[in-house]
Amino acid sequence: MSATGAGGKKPAIALTPGSLVRLRSAGPEETAIVSTGTFRGLVSIGGDNALAIELDGSEKDEKGRVRLVPIPAILTVDILEAAKPEEEKRVESTQSPGYFR
């Protein structure tokens, strides 16, 4: 049994908002900070990008807190449960009746 899809292709890897992740990032001295929770998106702070993780409470008093982890500090990202990407919703522009007759 292989990990490929029905067409023989491997599924694309995407970190989508709503996915459950475990992230290890650089911490003080030679330790790593482990953050487990729901990926909420990419945030830009002063020109630097960070991942926003809503913590799941695996550490005391952390449930619901959003942790911003700067991209250069990330060591590993484990996607524990991938969320399906939302389809883009396009708004159809409505023309007033009779405008272009």
C-alpha cells in the first residue's frame, strides 16, 4: 500500500488555515519551544513574517492564546491534521438593469 493518491500522484502539501500542527521553534539558549494547536495564518509584523498558531492547551493556561512564531525561528512544522483549503468566493458584480441597452 502506498501513500500516493488514486491517480498515482502524491497529494500536494499545503499548510492551510484550520490545520492542526505541532511546531518547534528556537527558544532561549539551546532549547526548542513546542507549540501545538490550530494554524490560523501568516502574519506580517514590521516586514517580518510569522505563523499564527492558536494553542490547544497542551501546556497549562495556554488554551486559546495565539502565538506568533517568526519564520526564521522555525525548526520543524508537523501537520497533524490538514484542513481542506477554502475555495475562493468570487462576488459577481451586478449591473443595474437597463444600464447597457
